[in-house]
Amino acid sequence: MVFKIILGIGLTLVIIAGIALPMVSNPSSFFELPVVPGLEDKARIIFFHVPTAWVCVIAFITSLIYGIQYLRTKEILYDIKSVTAAGLGFLFCILATVTGAIWSKFTWGAFWNWDPRQTSIFVLLLIYGAYFALRSSIEVEEKRASLSAVYSIIAGLTVPFFIFIIPRIVSSLHPDPIINPQGKIHMNPTMLVIFLSSLTGFTAVYYWMFNLRVRFSKLLYQQQMKEQE
Amino acid sequence: MNKIFNINSALTIFIKDFRSELRTRYALNALIMFVITTLAIILFAVANETPSIEISAGILWIVIFFSAMSGMARTFVSEEERGTVMTLHLIAKPSTVFFGKLLFNLILLFLMNIFTVVLYLILIPSFIIKSYDIFLLTIFLGTIGLSAASTIIAAIIAKSNTKGTLYPVLSFPILLPLLMIVIKSTKSALEGIEIAKAMGDFQVMIAYFVVITAVSYLLFDYVWKD
């Protein structure tokens, strides 16, 4: 209960701070954000878009790990956890794609222009889509669980290839290499605090949703088992 | 050695598949007709235009991808349909079955790709290869990568209800990195780049094949056993 109240207040503060704090060229006090050259107010998306993409990746990895756990132990609970994580990952993936596309319209002039980041999130969407298409076409529970786990492992292993391949084909306009050319985070302290608390907040929301849905699916599964008896 | 897999049994499974293919010619006929139809549609669509290097390199791999998708799906589905899965379970280890099927897919895809490329070279006059070494290596490495990934996906979809439609859907995200790199490499073959500059691309293709084959080998047990 306390966790939920703290999370609610925290995320409200993050949203207010992310949207309402003024951006000035020389921030002197803690409630002012620096101007990001070339992006201005559009830079505020970092507080909401990056956490959704982050949660999307976290969810994918969670789903993968539970999938491996299922293959090792053959416990149906792990499959429930794996599919729950994948479902949430799909949701956050869509959120990240849509927020990114809207931002891209106002910054680069088009909703979609196959920037490397857009390509990689598109592939992630495709993998999630294929994963659910596969699941819906297998009726036997154990078979569905092990095949979808195998598929997500294979799909997960092809993802690193994009890191090597995409830079060979196109260069990115994504602000990440522009804001952090050395790969280090050097943001203004206020920005960093808002960003990190948004990241934590979104991860906590994901964790909460994950637990809720796992509980729900477990109950549903037990109900089905009873009906079968 | 016994633990890993038996090369002779894998060869036996390959020969069995090859013989049954020669008798029915199901996949071969379907593949040849598929390639011809697709190329005819492309020729009608292109009509009198000369497609640029980028477009003709891309189209070649679109033809290869979808032809592979229409032919490779049969490898495991046919076993399910004929009801011979149980027999294979009894007589061979999962890894043996996997490598036998992989070999069969490899040969089938090689034949198909040679046919496609020859036809493509004849029919599309603007498709002129300037560095043959890059082109041949790309076709070779692209084919082995494609067959490795399509074999394990074929094994997965053989157990599902919607076999044919699901196959390209599941394969595309897995094959996308390979397709991107082979299209780029084909483009450099058309542009006539020296082979030394294309080495990085080949390394990625080899790595892709090795990773996919290793993972398929490790995971095939879970797919194959009921």
C-alpha cells in the first residue's frame, strides 16, 4: 500500500517537473533546466520516452529469462510469468514507438524515416507480434510454452546483430549520440534527477503491473484446472 | 563422439529426404514455379524501366526470401502429415534429425538460389555483377544462414495449427539482420567494390550462421520432443 502511494506521488512529481520546469540557457537554481541545443522544449520527451523504451527492453529480458527457466524446469508458472512480461513489453514497446514517432514528426519532419533506433524498435515489435501469433496457434499448453520460449531465445539472440549491422548501413540522427557523444551521462543535475526518478518510477509501475497480471493469470489457470476435474 | 551426433545417421536422414523429394518433387516443383511467377510479376511491374542498383539487389533477396519461405516450410510439416514423426523419434537422436534436415534444406536452397540467380541475370539486363567474388560469397553465406534459420523455424511451426501463414511471420524478425547485410553486400558486388572492403560483412554473415546453428542445436530437443 505504502509502495503504491509513494509511486503515485513520485510519478506525479516527475510528470509535473518534466513538463512544467522552465528551460533557460544558464540554469542557476535547481528548478531550472538547461536548453538542449537544437531540441529546446522537444528535449522534454527524454523523461517519458526513454523510460518506456527501457521498460520494453527490461520486459523482453524478463520474458526471455522466465522462458529459459520454463525450459529447465517445465513449471507452467514460469510460462505464465514469461507471457505476462512479453505482454507488458509489447504494450510499452507500442508506447515507445508512438511517442518516438510523434517526436520525430516535430524534430525530423516525418513520423517514420527508418532511423536505426526506429528500425530496432520495429524489429522488437515484429518479434513480439510473431511471439503472440505463435502462441495463439498452438493449443497444447506445454507445447505452446516450450515452443514460444525457444522462439524468444532465438529472436533474442538475433537482436545483438543489429548493433553490428545497422551502423554499417545507415547513420543515426537519434539524440542519444548527440547528447552523450562519449557514452557517459553528463546531464544537468536537475535533469538527471528527474530522468532517473522517471526511470525508476516506470520500472516500478512495470513491476506492479507484472505482479498484478501474474496473480490474475495464476487464478485463471487454477480455475481452469478445477473446471477440468 | 556418440554424445554429440552421428554424422552417418544425419546423412541417412538427408538421403531419405532427398529420395522422397526426388519421387514426389513437391518442394522442387513448387519452388521453381514460385521463382518463375515472382520474377514474371517483377518484370511486368518494372516493364521498360531500368531499376537502380539498390532496387535490383533488394528485389533479388525478396525473391529468394519468399521462395525459401514457400519451400522450406515442408521439411518438418511433411513428417507430421505423413505421421512419421514417431518413427524418427525412435530411430534417431534429435540432433541427428536436425542436422539431416539442415543438410537437406541447404542443398535445396542452393539449387533454388542458383536457379534464381541465373534467371535473374538473364531477365534483368541492368543487373550486372562487377565483383564476382563478393557476389558468389554473398550468395553462399546468405544461403547457409537462411537455411540454418529456416530449419529451426520450420521445426517450430510444424507443431502449430496455422503452418503456412505463420512461417514468414516467425522467420522475418530472425532473418532481418541477415537480409540487411546480404542486400548491402550484393549492392557492393554490383558497384564493383574490392573484396577486402567487404570482409566485415562476411564476418557478420559467418557469425550469424554459427550463432543460429549452435542455438538451434541446443534448443532442438525442446522443439522436437513432445
